Amino acid sequence: MSRLARVHFKYEDHMGLNKAFCCILTGICLVMLAGARVGFPAANASSDPFQRERNRMVREQIQGRGVDDPATLNAMRRVPRHLYVPVSQRRFAYQDRPLPIGYGQTISQPFMVAYMTQIINPRPDHRVLEIGTGSGYQAAILAEIIDGVYTIEIVSELGQQARRKLEAQYDNVHVKIADGYHGWEEHAPFDAIVVTAASEYIPPPLIRQLREGGRMIIPVGSPYQMQQLMLVEKKEGGDITTRSLMPVRFVPFERAE
């Protein structure tokens, strides 16, 4: 369910208005403010021509492969993936594959976005760091579930594009254009970290910024070769465990020169 702004109404009947009329006015205000909700409103096939494709994507590509977290599935149904890909790629937006978004980067296939979201056990009160904003799609999925999303993109043009899209729709996403290797120390510790580019090793600053009890999901391996999607967990007391989940192929983790 999308995060909704909490709005409190208070009125006083100084003009002698009758209470029924004031209630009507309050109702109108509520309806108007509902259009300013945080996140994407629920859509149907008549208001969003892509909704059927999105529902099919979730049913066949995501649920069909074992993703069953309700919050993740709802977020995948709500966020319009076609708005996070170039116009030339929109007809492919709900297909089971990554797509190019320019600057040598891609938007991950829908299943991978859902899988990586589910594996961090997202909760509304969490603070999550994403490394590799890209198009902004993964951050949008997280923002539908989590109160605080911090995302870093090293490619300035992509970061600026994603910031405009995300900040127009969400008030709980913060975008930084920087080298993600160093994380975002001033907002640490994070309950979870999602890395969407393949690193040859797990960056130590990200391990330090992970909260005890937190999880990090990161592809590890050589660029342009098969990598391993790794789950990193920081136990109580600071002990680190890692587990290989599946072979993957992600774009390289870029560093500042």
C-alpha cells in the first residue's frame, strides 16, 4: 500500500455554519487531497492501458517464480514501469528482460527487482540505501513500501532524470549523485542496502553502514561475466554472514576516477 500523507482537519463554526455543511466541505477536501497522495494511485484498465500488462507481469513473471511478499507484489502492480524506460523502449516495458536506459546502464528485469525487494524483508519503518539509482524504478518500488529510501547514482545525467521523476511522485525518496562505494554515511545505519551493479567485492563502507540485524543484497563478480547475487547479513554483535543466492549478470559497479 502506498504511503499516504497524514492530514488532520480542524474547523470551528464561527460563522454559524451548520455542522452538516462543514462535514461536506471536509469531505470535499479529503477527496481533493487524495489526488496528492504519495506514490502511484490504484489504476484500472480504463485509466491505465498498461495495467493489464502489469498484472500479467506480476502473475506470470514474479508470483510464478516464487515471490510472494504481499507488499512487494502490490508495489510491482502499482508502479508504472513504462514511465521509467525510454520512450523507444516502452512497448517492451513489461517483458521479462532488462532494458537499456542509456549511458551503458539498464533497468533490471521485473523479476529481479521484485526478488531483491522481497529478500531484504522491507518494512514501512525501515531506512534503505540503494546503490545504482539508474532509471529510478527500484527506488520507486521501495518507496511504495518503506518510509525512507536513500539512493545514489554515479552517472549525473541518469541521477538528475531519476531525481525529477521520483521527487515529483514521492516525498520519502532522497537522491544523491555520487560514488556509491562510500555509501551515505550521514544517514546510516540502514536496515537494508540494495546494490544494483556488480562489484568485484563487497565495499567495506557499505558493510559498516548496515545496521545490526540488517541485510544487503549485492551482485558480486567480474564485470561482463556471470556473477553471484549475494545476501549479506549483519548479525547482532556485528558478525557478518554471506550466502550466494543465484547466478546473475549486472552492469559493472562504476567508480569515480
